[in-house]
Amino acid sequence: MAKTNIKEIARLANVSPAAVSIVINNKKGVGNETRKKIKEIIEKHQYVPNPSSRRLLFNRTNNIAVLSEKSTSPLKHFFYSEINTTILEECEKLDYNLVFASAGIKDGKVRLPNVIKSYDVDGIIIYGDIDIMVLNELKKFEIPFIVIDSHKKDKETLCVNADYFIAAYTAVSHLIEMNHKNIAYIGNGLLNDFSTQTFSGYKKALEESEIIMPLNWFEMDATDEQTAFNCMKKILSCSRKPTAVFCIADTFAIGAIKCIKSFGLRVPEDISVISIDDIILSQYIEPALTTVKIDKVEMGRLALQLLIKKIKGKAAENVTIPSDNLIIRNSVSFLQQ
């Protein structure tokens, strides 16, 4: 099949090639009916003159950017891997190209990728918490955007979030149902609203069962697997040891399990471990991790759906997905008295 060109479009529309060029470049000189007819023929035959002309003609680029902080690439983050796959599949269905980019601050100035500065995207998806300076700079471009899994409260920003209070409450309630009353906590005190939600859920479950924990079982310095290992080491160095530990993320739980084993203890026979996320590694570690699943596929699907609404000028509202899906595996056991 021959490639469609301006001459062929002109023949089908019964106009001159010059008229087609005028429409492509969004210039005056063609009547509204003729302009509409030419555009319809271009759409029908999927004629793509070049990216810049297409942008002028249809006021769209068919590009969507996934933006993350320069320091944390979503391509390397276990939590975002499922979201990446979902968004990519949904973009393909809708004939959108997915562009991965990063933003950050250097020498006190916000650095945005060229794909945004040149307005070569129709919309932007942001992962997690991004610096407020970057967010404010981004707003100046007036390109529709949505944030997935933000832990910062901003009523003016469209976002899709999980309910980490419910997730933590579900996890700790399960431990209590399994007869555990000595439950340590490994979290991160720097994650603001996220830490507040998870600790509040943990605390609520304990309060309902009138359980009080010693302060030296609370560790708030975990940022990754290794620091979670160190947090667990501090807990196990106490004179009295917990029978279970709740971690606010699967990566923290993996570090905790490694530490417990390094002390010659067994999971779950000596100490049960539970967490939140259900990243892909959770089912492959030994023992397989009991966790509360955050539906990352649904987060990605909803985020793109809402972003497309914004791109089309339609109203879109924030969504918080259900977050109480307990995935029972092998890292928690019933405590025999």
C-alpha cells in the first residue's frame, strides 16, 4: 500500500495541495467546511506529516510522559514496575506513546526535561512525592498531569492514592488474630503523611485490643533493605524480643527477615513478619511474604483514565483505591501460648 501524502489527501478532498498544507499548518485561507473535511480525511487515512505539524493540526502530540525525581528512576523501583507495565499497555490501546523522563533541582533551579519544555506531551504522570519546587514549575506549563501514590496532601493536584491507614490496620489486625501481642514496627519517619497513615493504622489495631508496645520496638529509620536490616538488629538487641514485626513496605520486610535469620532465628516460627505492597519479590523470598496488596495495576489504569479526561478538558476527581487485600503466604504463623 502506497504511503499517503499531501497530494493524495488533496485528491480525496478535491482541493489543491496548497489547501491541505494550509490546514496542516493551521493557517488562514480555507473555509471551515473544507478545513473540517480535510482533517477528517487526514484522520481516516492516519496521515502523519511530521510531529510538529500534527501537533498544530490536532492540538495533540499523542505523547504522555512519566516523570520521576532524578534520584529515583521508576524503571528501577519495584513498586512502580507493575504500574509501568499497565500504563504502557493502556497507552498502546489508546494510541499514545509513553515517554520516561526525570526532573530535579540543580544549583537551586528546577530542571525539567525538554519533552515538557517544548510542549511535546499531552499529559504527564508523576510517581510518588516530587519536590514542591518542581511541581510549581510544572504547573506553569499548564500541561495536564496526575500524581500516583503521593504522600503529600494537595487538594489542587489530581492524584490516585492508596489508603495506607487501612493497609496497616489490616496487616496488624491479622497479626493480632494470629494471637500476636508483641508486635514491633519498622517504618520511616521522613515520609510525612505516609508514615502518619501507617503508624496510625498500626496504633489503631493495637488500641482496639488494648495492647501497649515498648518504645524500643519502634524503629523509624528504614529507607531500604539494608537500613531495615539495621532497624531489625536494634529491635533484636533488646532484652525482650517481639513475636512479630510489622514493616511499612515489602523491601523493609525483606531486610528484616534477613536480619532475623542472621540471629539464628526462624520466620515465622520464632518471629512472624508482615508488610504492605505485594511487590513481585514478595512471593519469591523465603519464606514467601504475607502482605497487604496495593493494587498497582488498578492505580495505573485509573491514573491514565483520569489523565485522558483532563487532556480532553473533562472534570476528574481524586481516587483512593481499596487497600485491605490481605495476601496470606508463609511469613506469619499462629502463636501458640
